[in-house]
Amino acid sequence: MNQRLRTALPFVAGAVFVLLMLLVEKGWQPGYWGKSACKLAVTAAILAVGCAAEHLPLREAIFLRPLPKAGRLAAFVAAAFVGIWVGFWLLRGRFDLDGIRMSLMTKEHLTRQNCLFVFSYIIVVNSFLEEALFRGYLVHAAARAGHRTAGIVYSALAFAVYHIGIMESWMHPALLVLLVAGLAAVGAALTWVSLHFGSLKAGWLVHAGANVAINSIGAWMIFTGG
């Protein structure tokens, strides 16, 4: 593959994913399962093109290697869970809690009957898709092209920008800017975790732990009106 194309491919892929998902979020505006189907299709297409272009199996392309020393990872998973609950509790007065609850129940079509199933999907499947794309393919395709640092920074920024469409109605714009900056830092931290433990599975588990915290907050709001 041409070196220029190899260098550009992960950066173009990240931009395409963010743009398409923002169009789905703001244009089509389907319920959660519609957005999930679009996300799965776009992610699968990007990974398929990336694997074909580099002639790599999927596991290698996204850094899905065996996870050594998994026991040490428990502290990172626990820190993600506790940190999100503590942060939410300290900043809850700055969130539009009623707006978040209405968004979950009207825009996302979540109910008390289906929210636990949806949240389980988010914890297991959605977290894997995001890790496979952002911390897997984008970071490592850029590294294979000789641009590891740029790939890490770009992946973190793309991860943060992607979430703007989801969260912009939940809070004051100034807090949204702070949260997006925080998400970029989280994206970089998840990359560090995967690199430190030598496998995408490490970042996936930490991401899943964070989603357990976020979705337990969502369930608390739906079931109690808190």
C-alpha cells in the first residue's frame, strides 16, 4: 500500500466515523437501537477496509492480544467506576438532570422495562466497538504508519468529539467544553492502559467498568427520578 495512503487512512477513517455518527445523531435522530445499528455498521466497514488495506487479521489490526497479569487490572476498573460516581455526585448540581432523564426516556426510548438490557449492551458490546475503533485500529494503524503519538492524540480527540452530539443537551455549554476535554484525557488514558497491559482487552475492561458506573447512574435516575 502507498505510504501516503497508509498514513492518511486511520485519520480519514476517524473523521468519517465521527461525521457519520453526528449526522445520525442530529439528522436522522433514531432511537438507541437505530443508532447502535449504524454505529456497528460503520465501525465494521472501517475495520474491514483497514484490515484489507494492510493485509492484517482483525485481532492484529486492533491489538486484541492475550491479556497478561489481568489481576492488576482490577484496580483500574474499580478506579474508573468510583471516579465516575464521585465526579457525578460532586457536579450533579451543574447537570440538567431532568433534561438527561427526558433525553434517555424520549430521545433514546429507554423505559424501566428495557433500560437494563440496553445498559448491558452498552457495557459489553458498545464499549468493545469504541475500543476496537479508537484505541485499537486508529491508534495502531497510525503507529504502523510511523505516527504513533499523532495517532494517540487524534484518537483521543475523535473519541471526545464523537460524544458531543450525545451530551450537548445535558449541561451548560461551558461544562460541556470541560467534559469534552475530560473525555479526550480519558481516551488517552485508555490508550495508555491498553499499551501498558499489552492488549486492547485491558482498555475494554476499564471502559466497561466506567460504563457500569455511568449506566448505574442512568438506571438510578430512571427508576427513582433522582
